[in-house]
Amino acid sequence: MKTENSKGSILVVDDEKEMCDLLVDMLTSVGYDVEGVNSSTDALELFRHGDFDLVISDLRMRDIDGMELLKIIKDERPDVPVIIITAFGSIDGAIEAMKAGAYYFVTKPFKLREMEALVAKTFEQRMLVKENLRLRKEVQEHHNRRRIIGRSKAIREVYRLVDLVSDSSSNVLILGDSGTGKELVAREVHFGGRRSHGPFIPLNCSAIPEGLLESELFGHTRGAFTGAHQARKGLFVEASGGSLFLDEIGDMGLALQAKLLRVLQDGVVRPIGSSKTISVDTRIIAATHRDLKALVKKGAFREDLYYRLSVIPIRLPSLAERVDDIPMLADHFLQKYAQRTGRPTKRLTAKALDALQKRPWEGNVRELENIIERLVVLTPSEVIDVGDLPWMSVEETPECMWPTGSELLPLKEIERRYIEHVLSESGGNKEKASRILGINRRTLYRIKDRWKNAKES
């Protein structure tokens, strides 16, 4: 729908073809992308499959009249302004249209220059509203977001680096296992510096197929490929003036890496299907749980891109490296989920807390958070004891898993038996088992791989 450098996209609907064509020609000549139709039914079909910034509609039409079309549009897309035009102007009609959500009510005949000025004013007002909503949302997110929690030596080093890099525009590479809080740190870097007024846009590179990822990042023109029914800016353009967080950058393919490197070198992007480039001022904050240096040696990651991204590396410690932070983290999550679920704030006994600190947290802080959420929901009392912990609960585990006397087992063996029990009860469904265990599926695969490697060695 929208082309590069377009002022915006407009849908014009008027069953009087001459008037419709006149508006389309005039608005196109001053830089808008305009679609004109002579049927409100066709207009509704276009509206539902397009991305219009403004609708200009005649009031009286043969199939669906303009007032009904206005109500449908405002019901489905209340953010899209609608200008109603009619040859049968009346105060009552104007009042009814305004009450239904019309931005303006114009009586025919009107001067084309007046309509041009009204459209420009509508777009200006819409941009101000959208920008205000975006800023309010981001400020609210900034105040509400989880801050980095902990006082251990390892996490204090992360604080120090975040404070140092926040005010610069240098690219940052955040390294750490899954669940260590890479996006949280990326947000701290963005919102703690001078780019905090600009957008923060996160993108998980492993969650989008390679063919679509290029379009997500760089944008495309209308008709650039099958299914490209409308133009798309791309996240580099949308994040200009702010930060683009590329999570799991290590999963990006080599072909796309080369295009990303070009953007970092030249500061311009070229949408798919376009011959023109667009200048961007976007800071890259990348993250990965993979060893990028090892990938470089294997030829799976470009060395030049690695050095462009890792101008300032920040390594996040695993939870095992910051065991002293577990009491503070657990308390934070207890309060968070008590508030979210409307339950009283629970507390952990000394034994339960000790068990949390001794447990090998493969899923790191995310896994700890999942366990605490489960405890808040499932523990009937306000005091959480060691027996309430899911991997320690006798009620949830067959008696054969709990030998006594001289046969007492290490915690890792108890963990292994419980996980195997949950897998068995889940019929081998790893996704279901992961939900019950409070860990993500990737963590479950890593635990099983660890068992396999231990047996082989």
C-alpha cells in the first residue's frame, strides 16, 4: 500500500466516479498513496486487507451508506481517522457523524485546496497522537520493567558495564546462557542513555524464518515478492533514533549477516524490491547464548560482523555464578506473582531457601522465576517449605525415588529420577514435561544431553 517517501496511504470511496477520481488524482499529486473505489463493499474489503492511514467516504451510497461504513471502520480500527463528505449537508448529519467517530464532515462542493489542507492536518494530528501514545507506553514500560536484581560481585560488574555503555552509541554484544536476562540488560542499556527517547525494538532472530527475517529487518516495497501486498518500513527504519535488539544473533544465516554488516558500515538500508536506500541512525544491541568465536572458526559466523557487533561485550553470569543473589531474586518473584495473582505474599523457610541455592539451575533466572510462580500458585500455606519444592515433593513423586538410610542419593540423581518420572507421566511429550517442570524445552534437551555425555564418558 505505502511506497517509499509517501506521506501516507488513503482510501477514497464515493459511488460518484468523477468525484472519486478527482480526489484520487489530487491527493496522489501531492505525495499520498491513494486507492479509490466506487463501492463501500469494495472499500470495506480493501480496508480489511490493507494498511490505510485515512479514509475519505461519501455519506450516501447504494450498498452500505457512509455512516454505516464509518461505524464499521471505527469498530475495527478506531485509530484510523475518517472524513465524511456529502452533498446533503446538515447540522444534524454532521453531529451524528462526529458522534460516530468522524474526524471531519465536509459538504460538497468544496475546494480541492481546502481538502488538501484538511488531509494534511488530519495526518499531522494522527502522527502527534501516535507519537504521544508511543512515548507514554515506553515511559510506562521503563518504569514498570524488571530491573537487574542482585548484589553479587558478578552482577555488580554487569551494572558497571551497563552504566559505562548506556550513553554511547557503540554497538553492544550481550553474551550469556538462556534465562540469564539478556533482554533485560539490553533494555537497561537503551533506557539508561540518551537514546531512551527513541524506540526500543526487540527481535528474536531464531524465531523468524530466514526468508522473512530479511523483510522484517530491512523492509520491502509493495509487490516485491508473493504476499507483499503493502510496503513495509522494516525494523531498522522503525528503530532509527533508538535501539534495535537482535536476540540470538548467532542463529542468523551467513547471507543475511553480510547484509547486516553493510548496514552497520554504511548506515543505510535498502528495502527488498527497491533501488533506493534509506539512511538510519539505529544502535544495535545484539545477544546470543552461543560461542560466536567458535562459530567464526567454523565459518558459521562472519569475523568482520563479530568485531562490528562486539565493540562493547557484556557477559552475563549464570545463576550458578551468583548464588548469593538467589534470596533477593526469590523474594522479588514472590512479591511479583503474589501481586499478579492476588494472593498474599508468601515466604520461604531457611531450608527451602538453602535448597534453592544448592539446586543446579540449568535455566538460570528464568527457571527460578518459573518455579517461584508455580510455588505462589500451588502452595496452600503462606510459608513455602522444602517439601513444597517441585523436585523435593514426596507427594508428587513415587516412593521408589526416595531411598532411605545408606542408599540416600545426591541431589542431581534425585533431579534425574524426577525428570524421568515427569517425562513418563507426560507420555514422552517434552513440551508438556517442560511446563510441569517449570523449565523451557531447550533446557530439558540440554539436561538430557548432559546425562548422555556423562554415560558415554
